[in-house]
Amino acid sequence: MFEAVEGLLSEHQDIEARLGEPETHADARLAKRLNRRYAELSAIIGAWRDWTGLGDDLEAARELAAEDPSFAEEAAAIEARLPVAEERLRRLLVPRDPADANDTLLEIKSGEGGEESALFAADLLRMYTRYAERAGWSVEVLDATESDLGGYKSVTVAVKAKGTPEPGGAPFGMLKFEGGVHRVQRVPVTESQGRVHTSAAGVLVLPEAETVDVEIHDSDLRIDVYRSSGPGGQSVNTTDSAVRITHVPTGIVASCQNEKSQLQNKESAMRILRARLLAAAQEAADAEASDARRSQVRTVDRSERIRTYNYPENRISDHRTGYKSYNLDQVLDGDLGPVLDSCVEADLASRLEALEQ
């Protein structure tokens, strides 16, 4: 597996040379793709140099220890660091989803359970917002339809990294595992007899697309405007500020009514539409790819429940990875890291297994 680094060194040098050419930066799409690949290769090569350097240091320390026993301790310390460096390199060499470095759009929709489901959707949004804050990301609400009790029938937010995140640590790379049906077991606020009910909310995670990622022709768009509505259907705006955009060739639709300005709603709807078109293109590419290139966790059927939140037992269970813990209150307050790590590890294991076949 590590033999592949030799070819990557050559690719790294070639990209570095191309990034120094003015004509490369005249093509925004090409420049972005090359910069992203260059950063990915730089991380791999840095890890490879650390690993080979430790190997050389260990060999030298062992030779010295054979002549002077006082060097034995240094050799042992280097030997302990070597497996860590090797594992880091091995993980970086696993092929990644190109969209892992993107920011992301999260769509949360209420499902089974009516008003209780809408309240749970609001709890999920709060959980993701708190997690994003811990990660140093920003969260922007693009569109939201509230329920009568202050939950969400539907809410779409953009989660963006500040600066350049570490490989695999960007919003989409981490949050893509949240896509699916989330089930909650608790006593609803509308339950008078204290009985535990089960309801669900759905989460859709899309990589945010920039204008250079997806080409959209104005002639392919149908734009409709209408009045925004709030909880219970009452009008919250006396002008036609809400916007619905349909991409006619694919039939994909995006709408936004969160802002009072029609222009702002159009811009937000276009962001959502670009993300949906990019996701559709990637799904089509994945369908043509072999199973070995698919992520075990990402390709889970969206109709399946992926996780259960049990309030009476303060328990959270991920049904894909087997992860279970009894700190649901902390997870809902943003301590989502260990849950997501279990998904990342499952995904990595499946990719490594595919490489070894």
C-alpha cells in the first residue's frame, strides 16, 4: 500500500508546477480542483516523510545502542512512535470522497409523530448547532417552516468551516453520516398520561456546491414566487417574497421563504439547488462505481432508521455501527464527536477492506 506514495510524489510535483502557471488560475474550476488535490497530497507526503524519517532514526538508534546501551531508551521511544505514524499514513492513503472537504447543507424534516416529531427536529438542529460551535464552524439558517409549538416541520441550514479544515475534518466529511431517519422515544409535551411515544425525523446531508462545482443555465430554471406562511399556515408576509426554483431538466426543486427579501430567498434557494444537483450527480457516479468504492455508512437506505434517542434511559444507539452510550443529554448538547467517530471508523474499515480485496 505504501508503495503508492512514489507515484503520488510525482503527482504532487506536477500539480505544484501547474499551480505556478498563470493559465491555471484563469480557470476557476481547474484551480480549485488542483488546490484541493495538492493539499490532500501534501498531507500524505508529510505523513510519509514522518514515517520514513522515524524508520531511519530507529535504525541509527539501534546501531548506536549496540555500541552504547544508553541509546537503548531512545531506540525504544522511536519504536513506540513508529506504529502511530504508520497508522496515520495508512489512513491518509485510503481513497476519500472528493466532497469530504466541502461545507454542507443540512435539511431536517419532521416525520412520524406530528407535533412531537417537529419538536424533535428542533432538538436535532440544536444538537448540530452546538456540535458545529465546538468544531469552530458557523451555522446559517437558509429556510425554516415552524410548527405551532415551536418545532420545525422543515429546516435547512448551511454549516461552514472557518479557514482550512484538516483532511476529513470538514463539515460534510463529518456530518454526512447523519443522513437518514432518527428515531426518538420519550414522553411528548402533549401527552397527559405520561406514556412514552416513538416518533421520527429525517435528516438529509448535502455537500455545499459552489458555482464552479455545478453548471446551471438560466434557461433551465423555472422560478415561482409566492407568499411566505408561518405556523398553522397564517401569512407572515404581505408580499410575494418566497421563492421556488425548479431545475427543469432534472425536476429538482428548491424553495426558500425565510427572508423578507425576495432576492435573499432566491440566493438561498440557489444554494440549496446547487447542493441538490451536485448530490444527484455524485449519486449517479456512485451508481456506476463498484461496491468497493462505496461508503458502507453513506449508502445505507435512507428509509432505515440510523439512530435511536431513548430519553427514559438517557441512551443513544447507532444502528449501523453498534455504538451505544448513556449520555444522551450530553450528546444533544453537542457532544456528538464519539458517535460520529464510530461512523468514521466503520467507513474507514470498509474502505480498507475494499483496498485489500
